[in-house]
Amino acid sequence: MGDPSFMQVENLVSALGKQLDNDMHESVLADNKTEKAGTRSKEAKVAVKANCQAMAYLALALRLMELLHLLTRAVTTEWSEGEAWKVMKQVQDIY
């Protein structure tokens, strides 16, 4: 088992990658279904938590209203809390 701080950073890097983390389900509905059934993997749970944390950190970092709009563009019907990787892609496209 690794250092918890390192593991959290590694998980955030996955959440802020170039696509949806491979450990995340295709939608929040699918994730909720597996959670209720008790079949959600530890990796999926960690990936969803990292995505939520990444979105929260991005909300704190992006102060201008124009940049905060990037967060709302990352919200999809599949992931209502947004996908962090989509925000990072938009930021990279701008800068």
C-alpha cells in the first residue's frame, strides 16, 4: 500500500487526464446501480471520488466567471457533477 497523499495525487491526475478515467462507469446512473447492488469496484469508487474532488478544486481555482463557465460545460447527462478531464481540455484549448 502506498502513501495516502501520493495515492490521492495519482487519482487526481487520472481524473484530470485526457479522457474519462477508465475505472469510472459510463454514467452516474450506472455507478449508482452498481453501488446499490454492492458490486461497485474499489477502483470505480476511488475514480468517482477523485473526479468529484478535481471538480471542486477546479471550481476554487477558476475564479473568473468566464472560466467558471467551463465547469458548466463539463456537465453531461451521464455525469451531472461534471467530468474534470473535460474542464482541463477546455483550459488547455484556451491557454
